[in-house]
Amino acid sequence: MNADFLAVLEFWEREKGISRDVLVSAVQEALLSAAKKAVGPARELRVEIDPKSGDIRAFAKLVVADRVISKHDQISVFDSRRVKPDAQVGDEIEVEVTPTGFGRIASQYAKQALMQQIRRAEKALIFTEFKDRVGDIISGTVRRFDRSDVLVDLGKYEALLPNKERVPTEEYQVGERIRCYVKAVEQGPHGPEIILSRADPRFVVKLFQLEVSEINDGTIEIKGIAREPGFRTKLAVWTRDEKVDPVGACVGLRGQRVKNIVRELNNEKVDIIRWDPNVRNFITNALSPAKLKMFEIDDASKRAKIIVSEDQLSLAIGKRGQNARLTSKLTGWQVDIEAEVVVTKGFEEKVAEAVESLAAIPGISRENADALVHAGLTRLEDLLQADTSDLADIPQVGEQADAVMEAARAEAERRKIQLGGDAAAA
């Protein structure tokens, strides 16, 4: 048992980095419980393990007495002087009380205690090592699945990639190597747990920090991010340095930087947007390449209503509303996108507008205008091209044909003079 015990201590010390003293201490506690059962209620019982030889011995403090009434608490003068030659009645001496066959009982307790202590120590090491690594990206191997959660082997430790932190479009295979974001180190019901994520937006932020040196050194600042894992991400970037193009720097030469990130994200689409303090410009950039026609901004409720032409609506909203939804998340404004309402005028409206236009000419009455429009002369140009005799044949114009024609010519001259004046002023 002793050789096995020492081998186990060496194995766990080497493999898990757990101090042998910590393991020995844990086993001693367990062996004390075993000794109490094997020896009985001895006074101040303790167990000692030789860390070199692995020998296990039990000791108790007994009081020297002339007459032994309780063997668990007292020792005779004769027996005590075998241990301590000058022992006197009333002295307290420590005596070895290791029972026969104690090794077998101790072995059972030692193994249980050792495994419990290893689990505790391992979890304590997890917390110590990883508490400062939250926010880092680490690599691991898919070890196994627990329902839809993924257990990832990090070498010495095991981490959890919960189902809610998985990307819905990704499938993992046992033995596959994956990179994850360390989201948290939590104290779970069974001790500390390393929680990983591939769906967290901060995973994308960290990838950009690793890939784009200008972000890492603070030249470019990430102002916001909105993500639908597996489908699309919008990232808003900004810089104080006017010489630096923040979008171009993130994209990289021939798009190499963003391609590396997209490859890691399994071809998730990534939109890099220039941040702007003006919300109109920011929203316009976020919805690009869609062309926006009109804005209605409500600062109080942080709501923006955007009008686009019919052919731009699907581009602005995106597939299943994704573009508009991510723009809202990114900007912090509720973005409502609507198509422009194009009013098609009916025949009656066109006739009424033509009548109003002719009736506005001095010298032409509404009755004259109505008759002219219904005769097909809807514009001033039409009147000028007609003959006076043609106008005279129109009912409700008749004898007023000359006056109507004169009025039309006067209006044309007036407009010509006005146009010339405007051109000269310009």
C-alpha cells in the first residue's frame, strides 16, 4: 500500500501540479477518521505519514497512572517507561497505537480522501489560474458532449461551452480543435467552472484586437458591436487620428485582416462601419449600401423613422429584418424603416389641376379654363399653339376667344420677362 500511495502522490503532483504536502495533509485527515474507528476513542489521537517511506502510524496522548481504568486515556507506569524511562504518574506521553491491519482500512479512506482533495485542489487551481484570464481567447479540444453542452479539454483542465454560448450554425466533432472566448470563471455547485463562449460579441471584439494592431494599441477604438452569431455582425470603429482610415485598417490589405476573422467565425458576415457622433450619419453608415431618402428623428424616445424608395426597402431591412435589427442594437436607437408612398394621381385630379393652372392666368375665368381643359387645351403652351377660330368653336368660350388668346399671350410674355430677370440675377 505504501508504494502505491507514494506512486499516486507523485502522479498527481506531476500531472496536476498539486503540492504533495497538500495531498498528504488531506490523507492525514481521512486517516484520522479511519484510526478513530480502528483504535477507538483514544485521547488526542493523530495520524502521521512519512512522506518519504509512506509509513502510516497512529499516536495518542495517554496519562500515566498507577492503575489503568480506561485504556483509551491511561497508560501504566511500567508501559510508559518503555517509551519514556523517567515517566511519572500524572505525566502525559504520546504513544504509538497503530492497530494490526490498519493499513488496509487506511488504504480505503486514503484513496477516497485523495480523490476528493485532488478534485478540490484542481478546482482551486482552476480558479487561481483562470480568474485573470476572463476576456482572453484560448484553444482547446472537444472532449465530449453533455446533452447539447460541449466539454473542452484545455490540457490540465476541462472547460464548459454551454449550449447558449454555441453558434447555432456550427457543429463540433470530438477531437476537433476550437478557439473560444473565456467568458467567466464561476463558482458552480461542484466548484469553479471555466465558462467558454463562441457566440458572445466580445469574442469578435477580441479577434479584431488580436488581428488589427491599430485596435490593440488604441489608435482605433471600437465604439459598438451588434451580433447575431453565425449570421452577421456589425462593428462600429472610430479614430482620433485623421490620417488613419479606421474601416480600411480593419479590413486590411486586400481584405486579409477581416478575411482571417471571417474564417475563424465560419464565414459569418462582418460589416465594419465608421462611427459618427451625428446619429443621422451613424444610422446612414450602418444601413449602407441602402440609400435613404428621409429621416424623422425623435430624440426624446431615441427613435428614428426612415423612408426609403420601394426598390431599397428589402436592402435596408435585410433578410428577415436582420439589417434593421442589428442597426438598432448598434446605434442604441429604435430604427423603423418604411417604403416611400408614391401617390398616383387620378384623371379627375389631373383635370382639376389643369383647370386651376389656366384659371390662375389673369383674363381667363374658371368657366373658360374648364371649357378649354375639356377641349384638350390643358396648358398655356397648348393655348398659344391654337388659333383664335379654334377657341371660338369651344362652347363657353365663343365670343371671348380673342380675350382669352390675348390673356394667354400676355402671360407668356410675363413669364419670359420673369425668366430673363431670374437668369440675370443668377
